[in-house]
Amino acid sequence: MFLLDTPVSAAHDIVGSLAGMLAPLGEPATAAAIVLFTLAVRLVLLPLGIAQARGERSRMELAPRLQALRKKHAKDPRRLQRETADLYAKEGVSPAAGCLPALAQWPFFAVMYQLFVSATVAGHQNLLLAHTLLGAPLGQNLLSVGLFSSGTLVFAGLLVLLALVAWWSSRRVSAEGPLGNVARALPFATVAVAAFVPLAAGLYLLVSGAWTAAERAVLHRRIVAAA
């Protein structure tokens, strides 16, 4: 049994039921259902976002001590690495905590991707593949819709919005060093990914990215700035 069969089947039922309830919206009903599904996922993952903000506050409090270690062991990288790890361990701070929300949502993205590339789900035809957004099939990607179709404009708009969200999210990262560089670059990866995945998965990335940007703005003000 394929690892994602059960979650994909569950996601199919959830998205299909939501689309049915949103049927009065017409063509955008399924896209709206995907938006609601994504918002529900991010709500479930909210505790990780709170933990991330608290971890960021702890790292800010440790910053002067880390700077002192860098000056003290500037000529001994191995000693610096060991002392830094010991400091994080002693204070109960995880330098990788900032990546947890991003990593935790990828299984859900994988489910959404698989849902819209599967011709059948639970042994039945996947009717969601026939649904569209502004004429662009939710089950197709940018390369498959053609350069001169209406779907190209939909994908272009999606990529622009993703780039704007990525730029905003990147500006909110305060971590320094290699992990900080990764955290700042990670949001832009969604722009490249969205060009090769079904439109439905791209919508998931957009909504999830916008949630991340809003979450960081709120939690940074309430938790990090209070340090």
C-alpha cells in the first residue's frame, strides 16, 4: 500500500466536501476549498509557530554570549562549534527550531500534490482533476497548460504573488549565520516549485506562505519584541 494512499483519500473527501458546500461560488469553489483546507492545516500547526517565535526570542537573548564566544574562539572553529552547541544545550534552545513550521507542513503539501496528480483515488476516478480556476485546470502545471493559454496568466499571477510573499517572509527572518541564510532563502524555493506542480499545490503554497508571513508578523510583535 502506497504511503500516501490513506491521507490522499482523506484529503479528497475533505476538499470534495468543502467544494460541495462552496458550490454557490461556481467555478472557484474547489480552489476556495483548497484555501480552506490549507488554512485548517496551518491552524493545526500554529503551536509550532508559537514555539518558533519563543525560540527566536531565546536566541536573541543569547546573542551577546554567542558574540563573545565568536571573539574568544575566532581562531579555533572546532572549539567555537563545541562551545556554541554546549551553550544552546545548557539554555535549552534549539538553533533549528525556526525551520520546524516549514518542515512540518511539507507532508501536507505532498498530499495535496499527490491528490492532483492521481487519476484515481481509493479506486475511483478523481473528479477533482476536472475542476478549474479562471479556466486553468487545478491538476495541471505551468508547463502543461501551454504558453499562450488563459492558464498561463493564472500561473503568472500565482508566481508573482508567491514571490511577493517570499520577499516579505525573507525580510522578517532575524536569525544569523548559515541557518539564518537558509531561513531567508527557503521562502523563494516555493516560487520555483510552483512552476512544476499542479495549480492546486501552488495554491497551497501561496496560502501557506501568506499564513507564515502573517504569523511571523503577529508573533514577532507579541513574543519576540517583548524580550
